[in-house]
Amino acid sequence: SNGLAKSCRYASRFHRQQEIATYIKHFDSFETYANLAKFLCANYQQALTILRTEPALLGWMEREGVESFEEFKEWLQEEKDYLLGLKNAPKEKVESLEMEYVQKLINLSTSECVPSKCL
């Protein structure tokens, strides 16, 4: 852990091992349970919020003509496929746009009139 690394970087081998053992003991007994409790509490609150908003979601689905929750999964998969398709496609478009831009710059430079030659 980064927190542990600072405190035992320049310690002797014995003190480094002692620091690691103390850190793991502390982490096992305090932080693990606190983090687990926080995680469970947050998930429980999120589940209650989802259950509270379900009637509104069902009403919206009825108004919009969405028949089941499976349609959401289908939409998500369609969007994922679309975005993956875009990931590959722009390389060709960007390259052709760059080539077109360079060609226009060449055409512009050859068509520009130098004032001494135009008169």
C-alpha cells in the first residue's frame, strides 16, 4: 500500500517486516469492517432509492411504449455496437480529410498570384 510505503521505505529489514505486520493487523481489524459496513450501507440506500423510483419508471415506460426492461438491455447493446463501430471508422475518414486538406493547400499555393509575376 502507498500509505505503508512511506513509513517503512528507509527502515531496516526487521522494522519493515514489523511495520507491515502491524499495518496488516490494523487493516484487518478496523478498516476492512468499516469499509464493508460503508459499502453495505451505501448499497442498501441505493436499493431503496431504486425501489422508490420504480413506479415513476414504470409510468414513463408505459407512456413511451417500452414493453419490458429487456428493451433497455437491447438499447445498451445497440449503443455499444454503434460506438465500437465508430471507434474503427473515423481512422479512414480522418486520413481522407487530412489528404484532402493537404491537396487543397497545394492547390492554393500553386494558384496564388505573386504580385511581381501578376503585373
